[in-house]
Amino acid sequence: MAANFRTKDGHTVGLGSTVWSINGEGPFTLVKPDSAPPGWVCMVSDDGETVRLHAPEDVGIYYNRVRRVEV
């Protein structure tokens, strides 16, 4: 079953989608973690140096589909 997430800016994204953190960092690609509870997702930077493991609800709090910086 494909995982879908709602971003803070209201877009629906899934594994393989690109998102930006609300502070402007990114882009990050959503990937399935090797080991985590069901529904969790990893955000991986383009260079692969940064990997962030998140609960499903975190996507809607901390990430946007469209790059913008929120203060």
C-alpha cells in the first residue's frame, strides 16, 4: 500500500515526492525507512548526507511541497 501524506501547504505527497522544510531547507525526497513503525517516512537530502525519520503527522507540521520559508 502506497503511503500518502498531506504537507503543511495542503498538497498530497507520497514516497518519491520532493518536499522542503518550513525553514527553507531541502529539497528532501520521501523514502520508505528500512526499519520504523508502519507509516513512518524518511526525508533524504539530494546529496544523501541528511536523513530525517518522521512520524506521518510530522509531514503536515514541518514540510511544504512548494519551497517557502515560514517565520
